[in-house]
Amino acid sequence: MDDPSVNPLYLAVLFLLRCLVPLLIMLGLSELLRRWGLLKRSAPPPQEPPENENNHPQGGLAHGKV
């Protein structure tokens, strides 16, 4: 690889393969584990009530209340 006559396009392809092949293997394994039921998709985050800027009944941490 230290040879200056190596084609830069060849090096770019090798670099992409070095990055993409492990990524594709990991994604494929995780998809197989999901299909087999060993992994489950995470639940969506709970819905938070909309915050009203004028409604702060307890004051929270801003007023030393926890």
C-alpha cells in the first residue's frame, strides 16, 4: 500500500468496503435476531403533555422544589 503507483480509485473502493461490509453484517444479524424474536424493537417514548409557558404550579427546580 505504500507503493505510489497504487490507483487512488482502488484505495477508495477498498476503504468503502472496509467500512460498509462490517456495517452490513451487523445490520443483517440484527434483522435476523428480530425475525427470530430474540430482539424486540424499542417502545416509542411516552407522550408528554404540552407545556404551557404560563402554567408552573410547583415551580420545580427553579424555585428549589424537587
